Amino acid sequence: MKSTRGGFGDALLEIGKLDEKVVVLSADLTESVRAGAFKASFPDRFFSFGVSEQDMISAAAGFALEGKIPFACTFGVFASGRPWDQIRISVAYMNLNVNIVGTHAGITVGPDGATHQALEEITLMRVLPNMTVIVPCDYYEAYKATKAAVNYPGPVYLRLTRNNVPFITNEDDEYKIGEAAVLKEGDDLTIIACGQMTSICLEAADILKQESISVRVINLHTVKPLDRNKILEAALETKAILTVEEHQVFGGMGSSIAEFVCENNPVPMKLMGIRDRFGRSGESDVLLEAFGLTSEHVVKEAKMLLEKKS
């Protein structure tokens, strides 16, 4: 088990060696976002802005205009909300190659509590034109997403975890921004997840298989742009979709899928996530239970969805 922020940090150091145009900007949380190794290796390409996220994003836009490839890093809750105006006008509107990295996403930040638990930033980022939103499921996927973002056109928001999560993918697995991965095939219903919820949904699928329920599991690592082909195939072939995310259900990954499905092939759906609540302080596993995001909760919701399908 490793964290997705760890995959980002290792990839950041690697791309720093390969491309001198890469620069890193940090808002006071360098070690926490795993940018310390890059800072130590390339101090002339590292810039600390302290607790000044608006300045960090504005500077990142300036670097991009001068041909650099900036990675602006801080906790997700600070990377998205505080500088949203600068992201909207200076980055998204200008369609600049600025990579915004938000770590410590979701309730599994744990004891840091509601003020540090980013639960709304998928919504904030995906509504912006030109913005790409990526939520890797494990260390390897975060590593590959970071490297893919370097030359990907336009701005990218990369959402990462603090805690260690299971390995789902392998080092040699193919990764491409915008192409979801089908991790399990199934015919009875589809579960679509992103981030560390993906491993929980795989556990749920294994439990359901023991009850002769065939579940397709899709790792939607790119929330925007959606892999419309795989989502449409899931709607047509399994005729029921359950979405699971460690984020507000309003405007998040599930909402984006529901928007597409209702216009193209409506099927019974259930959106699992945080329902109009702030987070709270506690250990990660306790919070997942309290907010209804364990494999047991996924199994329960899947069975209820199957009843609607029938």
C-alpha cells in the first residue's frame, strides 16, 4: 500500500530530471504534498509561496505563459476553493498548461477534520471549461497521471489522497487520460468509482459475486473528460449504474455520469458519496463507516439498485 500523493512525488522528481521546463510551486505544505524531493534536487525550479494560494496560481499562469510547465501543489481544499477566481480567469479561461495538484482529498484525511477535508473540489474544477480532472485510484496510476499531465493540453486538476491505499493497477498497465479502465466484467449492474473508492468497490464486487451477482467495475480515473463510450456501454449492457466517490454527490463524479446517462440512455442509477454534509475529525476507517462508504454499504446499495432494475 502506498499513497497517491507518493506516486505524484516520485513522478515529479522523474519528470524534473527529464524536462527543465518543469517548475514546482508550493503553498507552505511542501513535504506534505511530496514535493520535497523535487525541491532538494532542483532548488532553482522550486518556488514556495507560503499561505498564499491566489499568488501561487497567478504565478503558475505566468510561468505557463513563458513556456514553463508548472505544478502548483497544496491540500485539495486550499488548491481549489481559495484561488478559484484565479483558476477560472488566469488558468482555465486562458487554457494554459497549468497542473494544479490537490492532495489530502476526502474524509480519509481523518483527524485533520472538516476544514482540511476537500469534499467539493471535483465540482469546482469540472464546471470550468478547458479543465481536465483526474482522480487516480492508486500509487501507480498517480505516477502515470502526473507524467501524462506534463504535455497534456490545457489545465489539469489532480486529486490525491493522504493515506496509503491498496495497489489496484500494475506498473506496466497502460494509462491514458480520458480512458476509463474496466477492472471487472459483469452483466447485472455496473459500479463506477474513482480514487480510493475503487478498491472498496472491487471488494464489494467480490462479495456480490459470492451471491451470484455479476458486477462490472469501472475505474473512472478521469472525471473530465468522461469516457463516454465505456459509460454508454455500461448503461446499454448492464442497465443499472452505481457510482461511488469520496466527495459530495452534488456536482461530483456521479453527477457528471448521471448528466450523460440521462441524455443518452437513461437507466436506474444510485449516487453514493457525501450527502450535503461537512466532514468531521476521526480515523479514516471510522469515517468511511460513519459516512456509508464501506464495501458493505456498496453491497447494500447495489442490491437495492438491482430491485429497481427488475
